[in-house]
Amino acid sequence: MSWKTAWRSFYYETAAEPEDIVLEAAKTALLVIDIQNTYLELPDDPAEAARWAPFFTRMREVVIPNTSALQSWARANGIEVIHARIACLKEDGRDRSLSQKKPGFNYLLLPKDRPDSQIVDAVGPAGDEIVVTKTTDSALTGTNLRMILHNMGIRDVIVAGIFTDQCISSSVRSLADESFGVVVVEDCCAAATRELHEAELRIINMIYCHVVSSAEVMGFLG
């Protein structure tokens, strides 16, 4: 099924097909969000490790290799590759947003220099690629990324990373609100479960972004 008809929610079941997407390399960026070492660490508890096993499998077998390939394609075609990661500037995490201080899964204390806060090597920055550090879900809200994109003349942003229903969704909505064209690459993203991943893609598709595959996005260059 084509991206033009896939991932439709109730709101867009009967909508006309969108126009073809044409990306101009010099005005396009690939933003890879939060693929960091901490999210590949197996829980100590065997039951929790088993519960998260599908996520780790998807990361190893789908998201990381596809994202690495997408980065190589972008670099070869003159598309700016940008990285975002969650990390706090203070060792005690006082600078974190409230959502990262609340108890539960979203609680994060990742000082910026600690190994688990670093980007996974396979999808890490090359050369002078920009890395923004955030203590928020949205890569725009907690950084100067908005200014960076505008200063570089970026009009369209290709988005990959984790988690689909959290930092990806939040970043996509922020980008859309700033009138960037946004493309989310489905097979370069993951949520904790496939169900959450697919549900969020349907929620954001066609209003905040277009959801596509990595093979499809590579055909969008004008």
C-alpha cells in the first residue's frame, strides 16, 4: 500500500490522496531523535526483559540498520543530518523538564557526559553534523533547533527515531506548528510496542506529517 493511502485514521479515511512529495536536498534535513545507549540496555529483571524483547528486536533488526542506511543516503545526496538526544546539563538533573522528573517510565536522569546518554555509534554524528541536547520530549521546544533550521534554510524535515508515541510525536507536532513539511519514516521509528507505534502513526499522519517507508522517502528527491 502506498503512503498516500496507508496509516489513515478515521479523520482521513475518505480524504483525497495527497499530492506527490518533492524534497529539495538543500532545503531538507534528516532529524534522528533519541537513539541512545540507554534505550538498548536490557532490564535486570527477567520478566521486564521479556516484556521489552520485541522492542529490542525491532531496534536491532529494523530501526538502527534502516536509520543508518537513511543517514548514508541523506549524506550522499546533500541532505543535512541532524541529531537530537535527551541529556541533562546538571549532574543532579535539576534542569530537566517536569515530565522527565515524574516517577515512572518517563523519569530520566541522563547527565550529558555519561555513556548511557550518548547516541548509539551506528547512527551517530559524522563530521560537523549538529547534535542538539534536550530535556523535553520535543526536539524544538527545549533546544535552539528551530533557529538552526530557519538559519540553514530548511523547509522540510525527515524524522526518524524513538519513541514514536512520545518524542517523535511531540517533535513532529512542534515542527508542523512551525510550518515545516514533515515526513516520518515508519521503519526507522519504534515505540515500546507495535500497537503503540502504529496507533500514533495513524494519529499524526496527514495532519502533522506524512508517514512513509524508508524506500519511499528515497524517491522524493526532486
